[in-house]
Amino acid sequence: MKKPVTKWVIVAILILLIAYSGFATYNWLQAERIENRTLNDAIDLSDIPLLELSAMGFEAEYLIRPDATDELLRATITQYLFRTMTLSHSSRILHTLTDDERYQIFTAAMINLRSFFLVAVANDRPDYMKEILTTNLDTLKQMGDTLEEILRIDNLALADAEKLLELSGNLTVG
């Protein structure tokens, strides 16, 4: 009489284990899909800011001309401020998901660049903004050239991230 009961208990335990493993596998795959989607979204999020910041050196050169309006100067620097914020957030997400050092270095470079633009735009004197851009024009052009080589943020090389961090550290505001 004990054999059939033991047999059903073993079968029930096996069924529960199979159901649990199926549920656990489903959750694991779902989490992996969400992580991959987040990774792709962070990469996609950085496409336009990378493209726009790659032209910052040449646009800065235009903005320091005497005939450039103060409104255009302020609007462009504000746009760059938001682009650097987007890139720093995007690369921070990528670093969190991949634990890749190049994204952490790139985040630091974008934070430096963001701070530079923040100081420039926080000042109400357009002549001061033009002076800051003039002083840092070569560095901004070099940063733009480096960013132009990066088609997408997932193509970022460690050497490029380090170069951008070094260049962003060379920016001066006073």
C-alpha cells in the first residue's frame, strides 16, 4: 500500500520541479530580453548627440564671429549642454549593463564637457561665452574630430574614450 503513495509523491515532486524550472527559465529569459532592449535603447539614445557634438568645434568657430547673434550662441551652447547630459546618462547605463571601462571613461569625459558648457551658458555675458569658446576652440575641434570617428557609442574604442577624457580635462573657463 505504501508503494503507490510514494510513487505519486515522487511524481508530484518531479512535476513541481519541472514547473518551477520552467518558470525560473522564463523569468531569466525575460530579464535577459529586458537587459538587451535597455542596452540597445541606450546605444540608440546616443546616436544623435554623438553626431551633433562631432560638429561642436566648427560650430563654435562660427559662433565666435562678430556677426553671430547672442541668442544663437546661447541656444547652441544650451543644446550642447543637453547633448552631453544625454551622452553621460547613456554611457552610464551602458557601463552599468556591461561593466565596460570605456563607457565609464566616456561618462567622465561627457561630465567634464557638460560642466564646461554649463559654466559658459550660466554666464549672462555673450562676450565672456565667446572668449571661453575662443580659448578652447582647438580642444573642442579635437574632441569633435574624435567623436566624428565614433559612428555609434558601441564602436567606442578605449583609446578614444581616454583621449576624450584627456581633452575634456584641458578645457578651461577662466
